[in-house]
Amino acid sequence: MKIAIEELAGCSGCTIAVLDLHEMLLDVVAEAEIVYSPVIMDVKEPPEGIDIAFVTGAVRNEENRERLEKIRKRAKTLVALGTCACYGGISGLSMLNSNVDLFSCVYREVETVKPDGVIPTDVPPFLYRAFAVGDLVKVDYYVTGCPPKEAFLKKIIPAMVAGDTLELSRKSVCSECDRIMGPVENWTLKRRHEGVPDREHCLLGQGYLCLGSVTFGRCAATCPKNNIPCHGCNGPSLDILREPCRDIHGMMVRRISDLTDKPQKEVEKEFYDVAHTMYAFTIGSLIMEDKETSKIRDLVKERSK
Amino acid sequence: MKEITISPVTRIEGHAGVRIFLNDRGEVDSAHFQVVELRGFEKFLIGAAIEEAPRITPRICGICPSAHHLAAAKATDQIFGVEPPATGKKLRELLNVGQFVHSHALHFFMLAAPDFILGHDCPAESRNVIGLARQSPEIAKKAIAVRKFGQRLTEAVGGKPIHPANALPGGMSAPLTEGKRAELAVMADEALGIAREGWDLARNLLDGVDTEIGAVRTGFVGMTNQGVYSTYDGSAAMLGPDGGRVGSFSGPEYTNFIEEYSEDWSYLKFARFKGGDYYRVGPLARLNIVEKMGTEHADAALAEYRERFGTGTQAALAYHLARYIEFIASCERAVQLLSDPGITAPDIRTPVGAVVNRRGVGIVEAPRGTLIHDYTVNEAGIIERCNLIVATCQNNYAMDRGVEDMARRVVENGALTEAAANRIEMIIRAYDPCISCATHAIGKMPLKIECVRRT
Ligand code: SF4
Ligand code: SF4
Ligand code: SF4
């Protein structure tokens, strides 16, 4: 079994997550041969005849796209590893600005650079937008998570290497959360840092924008258990993925409205910074953007003006 | 013009390249370190609520996410005008310690050591941690064990081993439980044991290696708490290229001392002192700056190191030893903090109200060097301006010059063998560049080596 890991525009966290198999790593490399992974080894090009290629990161520039196409051709099975590869991830937030503005900010506008700073051109050019891996090539498996969590990888990687199939949880973060729904009165939306939430009750019910109900689980609801609202880093929950008319923003509005008896229009008015609080991990995904009720198109339009 | 490309540079975090220009006699005319990606955090954070910064910016880097998390959290404290309670501060320091343990162990044992232990003539396919595991399974197992401790510590304190989320304006969101503390304390003792045993290996690693290679002369920047080694609290001291103290900064005044510029051929910016002197950050810089490490075994190692390299060294390969000494210091500090009875106290968070200051600058030491997060917000706490200065950008010049120095030594008859290319990469690896961090600005940097013959 020949395995490869390719990294596109991301943070290498997904590769580190694979190293976080810790001792199990030795068992995996006893069963399978890692033939290409630039972060940990010197092979410069993915060889032919790869059985499983894990691709992490989003596609942001020409070089990313070429590498993705190459590894797709050379691999029998391609796994989009992590939320960037699956839905664009945090890198997708760059969709909020035009490339020109992005470059101008970095090389000319931040305080430590001069207004006439050089904007690099002798470098791989940017694509006009960010893409998730599945927007451009056929993906065989999606493994979400920013990065995918250790316990989850410990389940799936040995199974993949052995060629086994697995029954996996399809539940949302809420179903892994230990909080109970207390009384919900005079609900108003709080910023995530306001006040100190009580540890027993649902954060959403307390007014915090917790995305647990619209987010795929498999992280053991880590954040709510640490007394912070879910930010949606595992990507959209299965019901949102399945139904073309369901979207993160729309589902949150509906859920809060049911919870609080506030009309949906009123709920929507309380939201702020929808791009960074609701679509932080999915904005660079055509699959999410193409949903009928998605707010992504508006956000991109509004901000890139 | 002849062009040879080797890409990407491997066993570094992210994508980057090297370009070597040859004259018509096949000699090196010039060479550059090139970074080919960018992601754009400085721009796309504008418009975000400031409290999101500690959750978004860890995604700049999956290897040192805690440093970004903490730099952003420190900036939010200033913006809301609060100080975390004592335990909150200790937990944050512990989080950074976990980061250093994992990152330094990863770099030393898994990314850099194969060059020294397996050697350049080892085939490229096995000159890596897997090859190391075959040849020296004991080293590999120990490396896995200490890195695991670092990640477990980060997870227990920060909520997750990668992209921790528990630091927030005013402190931390969850206390460390007694059960976890006890479990981690046992692991910390074991990790310190491994770190101490490994000193023999580390100390001898550079024996017979020419430490003049990759030569460059620069100043240094690194944090210290009154002369003592510190990664979370203190001010950043600046040394000039002659070793003399230039000054220090701990907040917005960094802009009086540091400037950045860009070149056409790299997405990665270059940082230098205003006035033109270059400087470096990271283990070498920090050890040049501090008077002592403040822990027993690291101080003993520092004394040996100084016997060999003096009190201020410019040698790029000394980074490896300096990094190892920091690794020992981090394990010792973990043991100390985990046996502090205050560490499990429930008082970890100071509640915050409205925006008090429109600007917050968070500075911490990341494993690769001084990290600066600078945010300006409006009255509602929405980010209006953001500047992020990462270690790799501050070491960019030194890597760039080191690459040229090495290229001159190893390019023969206008050609570069695989082993020679690896020697060039070794110089880059000494800095443990984090290309993801470096390219926070828009993508990631593929490190490429290309030779261009000028006719
Ligand atoms: S999914 Fe998260 S961890 Fe993985 S590369 Fe993207 S930002 Fe990094
Ligand atoms: S909304 Fe958040 S706090 Fe509430 S049950 Fe779901 S995950 Fe838990
Ligand atoms: S709780 Fe939400 S933000 Fe936290 S790890 Fe799980 S999916 Fe990610």
C-alpha cells in the first residue's frame, strides 16, 4: 500500500494531525509505505502508482492547482483531508477581498511596509478565487476537521490502509455535547467574549452563537466542553450537506427562532460579522456557495466592492 | 540561460524554493530563497470581531498554532483593558511550553536529525524520520513520546492539540483539572528524562561539521524577562550585528524599530531594523540575548554551549543546539508549572466589558522566533487594521544569504547533485522556517531550487 500526503494552501495542521497518531504511526508505516510527503521526507515529486493520496489545504494559486491535478492522476484513491480540502477552510476567507486588495494590503498598507512596496509577480499567480479540492477534481473520500481529530483518524487510517470499510458517526456536534437546554428567556445574541457562560446549559440558549447544531461532529464537542461556543471547524452537518435548500446561516436562524420564539427576521437582525462567525470554514467552497439560500454570494459581493 | 529547478524544499513546514543563478563559467552568480504562497490573513481579518482573532489566527500554522492563539489573546486583553488572573497567565504560559516541546521535538528529531544521523549519502527516500525509525528505533520512539507529551499538554490546557481555542480576552475558558495535572506531571518527568539523555546526542551532532557554512552576520531579536529566558512574558530585546544592545520593545513601539519590504520573486516579506541592519530571531537569537535559562539542566547545557560558541554566536548551524537547549528548558518549565499548586485554581478569567483601547499588540515567542500580532479596532471591537510579523519573515534575509553561501560551496561545474541540494536545504532547515506562518499573508510557500545559467 503506497501512501502520499500533498499539501496545498493550508497550515500543515492536517499533516501534524497524522503525526499525532503517535505510536500508532509506527504500526501504520509497518503496513504501508509513505512514498511522498514533503513536510517529512525528501521525495520532491509524487511517484506513479499511489494507492491512497491524502490532499490537505485549499487551492488558491496555480501551483496548488497543478499539484492537485498531478496527484489526482497518480493516485487510485484521493482523500480530501481536513476542512480546507473539503470546504476551502480558513484560507477561503480570502474570498472576501479581491486579489489586488489582498496584495496591496500585505505589501503596501500594513504599518511596517512602505506604500510603494513591491508586489511580487515572479511567483505562482493567484487563481481568481479559492477552491475546495472537490470543486476541481474527483474526491473519493472527505475527511473533515480543522484538523481531523486524533481519535477519529485513529479509527479511519488503519481501516483505510487495511482496505476495510467502517460505519461512521453521522451526528452533529450538539449530539456529542453534554450541555442541557435550560430555560431560554429574553434571548439576545451575545458576542463570544461577553460574560462568562455557565457550564451546565446550552451555549446557544445562553445567547452565544454556538454552531454545534449545524456542524459535523466527531470532535467530541471539544469547544463547548471547554466552555466556548463551537466555531464550526468540522464543516457543515450532514443534513445541510444533503439538502440543497439547507444552509448554515438559514439553519441557525431557524433554530434560534424556534428556541426563542423570536420571528426569523428579528433573529437575523441580531447577527454580526456573518462571514467570520458562520462561514469561516466554508466560504471558499462552491458546494456551499451554490446552495439556494447561501449567504456566501452576498458576503463576497458586499465585501469585494 | 540555464535553469535547473528543485522543488519543493523538503522537511520544512510548508512550500518554498531556492533559485541559483550561474554565470557562463558555471559558477554561482547569485542565489535566493523563494516562497511561493500567501494566504492573506492581514487583509481578511479586517471586518472580523476582535474576539475571533484568537480562533482564526491559529490556522496560520498547524505547527505553532498556540503562539498565534496567544499573541492574538494578549492583544485582545489590551483592547478590553484586562489582565488575566495569575492562574490564567500560568495556563497560557503552560500552553506555550506545550507548543515548544512538540515543535522543537518535531524539528530536532524528525526533520533535522536525519541529515546528521543518517547523513547526506543516505538515499533521499529514507533520509527521514521513517528511515530513522528503522535505523535507530529507540530515538524514534523517544521522539514520539516527547512530542506526544507536548501535544497532550496543549490539548489539556488549550482544548485541542492543534489549533487550541481556550485562550480568550481576559484569560482562559476552562481550568486544568487535578486529574489531568497529575497525569501530565508524570509525562513531564518522563519527557525531561528523555530530553536530558538526548543532550549527549545533540551536543555531538555538530562534531566535525563546519559551522561556518551558511554564514551571515546579523543582529538579533528575542524576548527576555529581565535577562531570564521567557517565551510568554517580557519584552523583546534587540542586539545589533556587533552584539551590542540596541533597545527593546513590548508593544506598538515595535514599529519604531522594525520595517518590512518585499522582493518581486518571493511572497515572503523581509524584516530588518529601521536603519538597514538585518536581524534574526528564534533559538539562536534568544540564547544570544538571555543571561540564563532559569532552569537547572538547561543552564548547564547553556554553559557548555557558550564554551563552544561564545556568548554571542552568528553560526547558523548552532540553531540546532540552541533549539535543543530550549527543548530541555521547556520540559523543565513544564515540570515546574505542573507542580505549582496554583495551576489548578478555578480563577482563570477576568470578565471583560467594552473596548477600552483601540489598539492591542500581542508579542510572544513562537518556537521559530518573536511573533507580533497588532490589531486596531473600532469602538465596537471590529478589526480595522491588522499587522502580523512572523519569525520566518524575520529570518528571511539570513536564509536567503545562507542559501547563496552554501550554493557557492556545493555547485560544481554548473551542476547540483541531490546530496548537494540537500546541503543547501540543510541551511534553510537550521532556521526551522515555517512557511505556513510566513505565507499567512496569502498562500503557502513551496520552496523551490532552480538553477539559472546566465549567458
Ligand atoms: S483544515 Fe485546518 S488544520 Fe488542515 S490545513 Fe486547513 S487550516 Fe490547517
Ligand atoms: S448548541 Fe452548542 S452548547 Fe448547545 S447543545 Fe449544541 S453544541 Fe452544545
Ligand atoms: S466544537 Fe466546533 S469548533 Fe470546536 S472542534 Fe468541534 S467542530 Fe471545531
